[in-house]
Amino acid sequence: MTTARRLLAVVAVSVWLVFACVGLARAQDVGFSGVWVIDKTYSELLGTGILDAAVSITHQGPTLAFKRTVTVQGGQVTLEFTATTDGRAVSVKGRYRDQLAVSCLYQEGRLIIQRQQDGIRVSGGKTESILVHVTEIYSLSADRRTLTVTESSKHGDAVRTREMVFRRKG
């Protein structure tokens, strides 16, 4: 084999490797970034008090910037944080507590957010502070225009699961 043919073979393999690596990188980039607006038609909202909701996600490599704004009858509730997608917990300010734990994990094309949610419950004329443990699993449709969130929450023995559907804005 001549030097020119060897060089051509090395260049061809190198170009193939570059395209293969770019293809693998794109396959791992699931495209969670964007602004997502709730589709109330397909979301389970009965009994939640949610009138409207939007999620903004910037997902670049292992870093995730997240902001969710939920409109309820009394106004808006916002959850905002920046974390890495390796499962390490970060602290965020709650509505009634100074610090709540949030962790994010990217696994098998899904984004998993585990968080604590604080609240109050009025029962029998008494008001008590409660802490709910929430797991949210974010999955994208094949066309990357629909974001489905399966949310499971647990407080004591009570467990609730619901599904919310968001559409990419713009």
C-alpha cells in the first residue's frame, strides 16, 4: 500500500470517527432545554389547585438550571434551582422552611428530580407544617415536543401519583 493510500485510509477512518462521536453525543443530548407549558387537556390536575404551569429547563452537559412556576388560586408558586445531574443534593428555599433538598439524576434518557416540598395542613382547627417527599420523572416524546412528568409524592403513609403533560413553547 502506498503512502498516499495509507494517508487516505487514516483520513477516512478519522472522519468516520468524528461523525460517529458527534452522533453519539447527539444521542445522549435528550433536549430537555426549553420552555414548557402545561397542556391541561392531558394533565391530571383535579384536586391539585393548579390553574396553570410552566417549566423552564436549561440542560447543558451535567448542569441543569430549572424553574417551574405554578399558578394556583392564591397566586404563583415558583421552584428554581441549579444542580448537576449526578444525584448530588442542593439546598433550595421553601415556602415555609429555609432549606429543602433537591437532587437531579439523568438516567436512560430520563431526568429524575427528587425533592422535598414543604406545606401546611389545617385539620381540626390546628395548623401543622408538613414535609412531602416528591419524585418527578421527566420523559420526552420521540419528536421532542412533548414533555411528560410523572410525579409521585409521599407524606406519611399517603402516596399520590399523577401525570402532567407539557408542550414545548415556540
